[in-house]
Amino acid sequence: MTAESPELPLAAAFPDADREQWQHLVEGVLRKSGAAPATGAAAEDALATDLQDGIRIRPLYTAENGTAPLGHPGFPPFVRGGRAEGTTVGGWDVRQRQVQSDPRRANEAVLADLENGSTSVWLAVGDGGVPVSGLAEALRGVYLDLAPIALDAGADFTPAAEELLRLYTESGVPLGEAVGSLGADPLGLLARTGDDSKLRVQLEAAARLAGRCTAEAPGIRALAVDALPYHEAGGSPAEELGASLATGVAYLRQLTQAGLGVDDACRQLEFRYSATADQFLTIAKLRAARRLWARVAEVSGAAPEAAAQRQHAVTSSVMMARRDPWVNMLRTTVAALSAGVGGADAVTVLPFDAALGLSDAFARRIARNTQSVLLEESHLSKVIDPAGGSWYVERLTDELARAGWAFFQEIEGAGGQAAALRSGLIRERLARTWERRSAELAHRREPITGVSEFPHLAEAPVVREPAPAPVGGGGGGLPRVRRDDAYERLRARSDAHLEAGGERPKVFLAALGPVAVHTARAAFAGNLYQAGGIETVQETVDAQSVAEAFARSGAGIACLCSSDAVYGEQAAAVAAALKAAGARQVHLAGKPGERREEFVTAGVGSFVHVGCDAVEVLSSALDVMEVA
């Protein structure tokens, strides 16, 4: 830069790049990778990724992709946040969940949380938590004027709410200054249990609570619109959005019919969504949820200041693994970050051992500190809508909003949320979604670190005290699923084999040729088999030495590992030798290509490769090695 041109930007020395140039570079990469030749837009399309809800993620987004109007933070359509100041003043609400059934132990955990970073309490009451009669003991020593209380009381929401309101009065906290949530959610309870015998009574009771809160305790929201039952039954992000909108609309109808104004009815609702380790989907989902609810509130006649959705984000239980649970710390960190960036008002981080039973003090501390680091050290709350303006995030927000609105319209067309739950429409829709996702998990196209990828068989299991049984999860209600379900069943079979026979089932990896040739596929195969709890024994062999090596390994099955070229020279002979030596199954790591029939004739019964049905392969292998 010179005195004559002080304004000259550095970029002026470089020519502008256009999309066609970028696509040309992609063509070259595809050629080198061995992928099918493609040019122009087809080359770009080859790098696209399909998500749930018919959403296709492009590899490149520019201003050409276009976005819906964003608005401003604190103003409709609230995509950028429900409050003009966002969370910049005090951060979001760090809301930790307590599921203890013993009021004394629950109190110890609540106080520890509040003294060490939590800013509110989410307390399970009734079935799955402390009894209503123990609520006072569970909250003993809690400054109710400082720490908001959110209840999750299931069918006991009325007595639990009455008890909490009594505690506010008894402790000297004016109801007009109290802040919290009573958690009444009759439709969420219907989704969990399938029991609609008391739905009408419960809806009327929830409306009475809302009326009382509006008149006496405007800082307390009476109803929760909980989308977790739909997420935990395997639903997609758009299905979670659509079901929450339909539930919210049903509650608006109930509250306004009971005499509340639309603005007051909107202020009585708190929406609860899952936050997953897919950070961009979580960010976009929370932004889309605010946009959609703003539209519902607008057409319902609500004033703009009443249309902002109050959001509580909870890290997903579906993503939590039971094996190698330490990895859950990483998943919940990404999920919490995503919830904060997405603009959630309150965030709950499930402890890493939550899938195993009652969390211990260490796990609860890590959950709290995860949020403390994001808030206090990373200063994540100091920026309003940090993802806003990203062409990718804005496009994803728009596409999710449209897909969620379409499912909402489908539910409304079927008679509303209650009717759609009764008829099985929602159950069937979520089941189809989970079936498709289960196939992705089985083929390891959606990897689970520590479970379907990079498992650690020698790690001692983490054992926790059993937690109270959650409400629903079977019978007539929506199921509860986990990503690791299929692999957990495989690992349980391996555990049973270990207990019955003193060792885990084993596979012999017959490495053919030099180390540089067989290492890649041997590593792939080892990772695959260990996902099913099958130990690997590897040795470099040929047709003459393989029988003795296989007998020495103590394995029940074998897998050939090498390059395609070496397979052409040795695979058939080695496979035949393994079958003759007593191998119950012989697998080959890689795709068979033109020599498939030759290999099958020699005894190869299965081909394991990237994209194969890992669950089917592992289940079949365990079938032949089961201890009688």
C-alpha cells in the first residue's frame, strides 16, 4: 500500500472467482478419486448430502441461494432471537435436570447444582421423580426468589403445581415475582402413554393453572409444549417442529376458550426441543421454530411482543451411548453449543452417564461445567445470533421451517394433535422415519464413535444405580429409541458369550501379502467386528500356513484382508483352506467385483466393505459362534 493509494484493498490484486471455476476444480478432484465422471452442476451435485425431511445439503452456498427475510433480534419473525438483547446480559438459563425419587438425595443434588453454576432447577415429580409430598424437602434451602423452578410432573402436574405455588407463598416470595414453569403438558403425556381417558380433564386443569398464573404469577408459565417425545421416538427435526406447533395451537385453543386473551395464552407456553451433536441442524431448528411460532401467533391475532417463543433446549437422549459413555461428553458439548448459538433461552445438558441410571456427582459436575465453559470462558452468549447471515444456516433454517410447517398442516388436516396421536398417524410417521435412520446406522453411514466406530472392548463397563422408570416409552405411547440400540443388542450377546464361556467370540483376520498391502482393510475389518463385540486375532498367512494359524487363534470365523490384486492370486485357496480347517464362516474385506462367484465357490460367505449392513453381518457372525 502506498501513499498514493491508501484505500487499495489487498483483494484487488486477485481476480474474482466464480462458481464455474470452482466446479471445474471439483471435476478434477472427482477424477482423481475414481468417482463417476461429472461436469458442471453435476460435479457439484456429486458432493451433496441428503438429510432427513427431504433436505439436501449442497457443498457450497452463496448469496445466489437466497434466504427468507431475517428481521432483527427481538422482533418478528424472531428468527434471530426472541429478545432484542439476546443472552448478552446474563447468558442463557443453565437448567439442570433432577430425577431422584428420594427427596433428601434430590435436595443434595439440587443444592450442589445451584451452588456450582446452575441457574435454575428442572425437577421430575411424581412418577419418575420425587413424590409431590416430598417437593418441599427436595427444595429445602433453595432461594425460590433467585432460582427458577421448572416442574416435570406428568399426570401429577396439578397437585405438583399447587404444592410449588404454596411453597412460594410459604417462603415469602410474592407470586407476582416468582419465575418458573409448572410443566403441564397433557398432550405430551398422551404421546408418552397413549392414555387419553383423562385428556379433557387434564386440558381443563392446565387451562385453570394458566389462568391463575396470568392473574397471580405472570412470571410462571403453566404449560410446556414438549417436543422431546417425538424426537425420542425417532422423529426428524421437521417432525419435531410440526408436532410442537400442533401441540401449541391446541393449547392456544384451549386457553382462549377458557377465557384467556391470545397474548396471555402465548405467554403461558414454554417450548422444549432436543439439541443434538449435529450442530447446524440444531441451530437451524431452533431458529425455524421461532419463525414458525411467530406465524402461528400472528394469524391467531397475538401482538408482536407476545409472539416470541420461549425455548428450552435439552441435549438429546437418543444420541447418548451406553458403551464408552465418556464420548457423550463431546456430544453434549457440541449440542449445548448449538443450543446456545441457536438462541435457546434455557439449556439442559444431560450428564454423560444419564443412559446408564442415576448420574453421579462427577457426571453432574461435568454437565454443569460444560455450560460454564461455553458461557464464561468462550463468551458464547455475548454475540446475538452468531450463525445469522451464513448462507448455509439461513437456507437450512428456511428449508426446515417449510418441512416443519408441512407436517404441522398434515396434523391439523387430520383433526389436530390429539386426533393424530389417537389415530396412530404420528406414531406411524415417526416409525417410518426411524426405520430409515436405523438403516443408516446399520450401514454405518451415520457413525457412532465408541460404538459402531472405534469401540473399546477391553474397557470396564460404567455401572450406575438404576434411575426411576421414565413415564411412558411403551404400550400405547410412543417408543423411546437410541442410536446405539442395534449395536447394544450385539454387544449384549458378546457379553453373554463372555460370561458363559470365559472369553468373547473371536474372528481371525487372515492378512494376505505385505503389511503395506493388507493394513488398511485389516484395520477396517477389526473396527467392524469389534462394533459387535467380536475380538480380532490377526496374523499374516498364505494357503499353506492359514489352517494352523486359524486353529491357534481360537476363533470361530475368519476374514480375508488384503488388496484386490492379492485376492486374485490367493483368496480362493486361502478361503478353501479356512473352510477345511473348520471356519464356520469366511468373510472377505472388500467388494468382490468380477470374481465374486469364484470366491463364493471357494467358501467366502460374506463380503464386508464400506456401506455394508454391519448389523446384519455381525448378527450372522454371532449366530454361528453362540455358546450353546
